[in-house]
Amino acid sequence: MAKVLCVLYDDPIDGYPTSYARDSLPELTGYPGGQTLPHPQGIDFTPGQLLGSVSGELGLRRFLEERGHTLVVTSDKDGDGTENGSVFDRELADADVVISQPFWPAYLTAERIARAPKLKLAVTAGIGSDHVDLDAAIARGITVAEVTYCNSISVAEHVVMMILSQVRNYLPAYRTVLDGGWNIADCVARSYDLEGMHVGTVAAGRIGLAVLRRLAPFDVHLHYTDRHRLPEEVERELGLTFHPSTADMVPHCDVVTVNAPLHPETEGLFDDKLIATMRRGAYLINTARARIADRDAVVRALESGQLAGYAGDVWYPQPAPADHPWRTMPHHGMTPHISGSSLSAQARYAAGTREILEAWFDGTPIREEYLIVQGGGLAGAGAHSYSTRT
């Protein structure tokens, strides 16, 4: 029987919810492009519940325990990396499966993987497995899987919200209301229309393309760069301008949104040099991974006015320390890493996690689109999106 170690974020401060703002979720029939929704053999939760926190347990306990497996759930993940550190570190030593989230990542470093001799499967409850050292997983023959597409539209909606909030100066205007004020000039002195602006995405995969589709009705000029060029008919449909690289694209854009995975080619991409080539007063939106942008370069660009605004919900490390400079830099619209963890998305990534576990325990193939690493190499979605250092 297997030991499954699940690392989830803490429950709400006031306790696990006993009721919710809405009674149900809309029923979806599939994802854009035809991929089917997660289809586990069953679920032991009500869609719309808080599943991503410790008490929610991704709805897995009954399923696992009825099969004789052990489930350990914790939010304590940040220790000194030794067996004397966090609950995660202590329990990892004999874990067969680790489940983690991008929102509250249990960083499976090479050192931790070396101290987990039984580990065979690492599952991301969500999208983005860069918190796992993929090179170490490949070397050890560990399978890495994630619930591809489960929250892509959730993140795309968040991107559009952040673009509008930055360009229209929404957050300071809302703060004026909370503070009892009514100075319209202060609210509109940094407010512009999105209409007519040039907006570009770094990567046009599931999230990036969904962002482009949602922005097209705003009558903006759309740009993209990606290692895989979109079909010509999609470019025509949305009026897209393709650029061979990020460096080629950003000088043309008023808004740049980052929707790429973190890997050696994208780490530190938005540094002082690249940001200096952007239009003065451009906006940078990053819901992908924090380390795609140089932390201090972003702060400098906001302070100098090179960037008019920066918004995103990804940080490094996560959770971000109280003194992280992105908390206090000017003209930002940062949130905790929540874009892909709406209650709607949780229903899908919890179901997808169970689907992966069912396949693993039953010895049947995990869906190709869920795979990141398998058989000692990149596989499935991982082969399409990631690169390694080896």
C-alpha cells in the first residue's frame, strides 16, 4: 500500500467554510480545442467546495483509505530541508506519492528527492511543475504529472482582469472609496483606455491563446511570441502579429503578459536590459512564474517610470516573505497566487488529481496531456512546454 503526502494551503483564518456564496457551478462540457474534462471513476466532494486547503484534502481521503493507502495532508512545507525540518520533510522520507500545488508549492529539490527513496510519482494539483526539479526526477525515474488545462481559463480571466485594473487605475480608485475620498482627478490621472493599445503575450499556449481571444473584442492590436507558431487561420481570425522572440516583440507593445512556463530559457527573462527596450509606460502582467522576471529589475522600472504598472500573482518563494519588495513597490496590482485556484478550478484540478491517482494505482496509462516527466525523460505536455538543464 502507498503513502500519499499531500501539501495544501491553510484553511481560511475564520475556519473551513460551512456555506458558500453560490449554490452550484456552471456545467462545462469540455475545454476549448476539444480536450475532455477530468473523468475520474468517481469523486467524493461537491463541486464548488474549498478543496485546495488542508481540510478540503482535494476530496481524496475516502478514495485512498478505502483502497488501503495512507494519506498525510499538511501545509507545513518550509523547513531547513532535513528530516528535522517541516512536516513535509519528515513525512517525505517514506512517501510513495507527493501531491502539491503551484499556489503553495512543496519544492521538490534534488536534495529532497535524494532523501525520498520510495518516491515514484509527483503530482501537481494544478498547472506548472517547476517546483519539482525535473532533471532530478528524470535521473531517478520519477513520474511527474499535472492536471493540464484544469485552470487555464481561470488564469486567462485573471490576466484580463489585471490588465484592465492596471490600465484603468482601478485599484487606487477603489482605495479612494474605502478611504472616504472623492478626488476624481487623483483617480484618473493614471487612467487610460485599453482600446487601440498593442498587447502581446509571451507564449500562446492554452493560457496565452485564451487571453488573446478574450482581448480581441476590446479592439486592441494583438501580438505574440512562442516556440510553436499558431496556425495561420488562428492568426488571421484574431489579427495576430507573430514575433520570433520576446526581445523582438516587447518594443511594439503597451501591455505585455507572460504566460510561459518557467524553465532555463525563460528564467530571468525580464531583466533590466529587456525592460529597457519596452515602451516607456508599458504594463507588465505576470501570472506565469515570478522568476521569469528579475525581482529587483521590476522594482527599479516602476520607480523610474519605465513601467507604468506591474501586476501578477506569482512570487518567489511562495508564500512571499513580509518584506518582499513587490509588496510595497509603486503602481503594482499583486495578489497571492490565486489566479488558478478559484472554486471552479478546484473542482477540476481535484478531479484530475484523482484521475491521475486512479491510473497510477490501477496500472493504466496516465493521460498523455497530463504527463511532464515519465520513463526518464520529458513526456506529454512536458515535452511540448519544458526544457531541462541536461
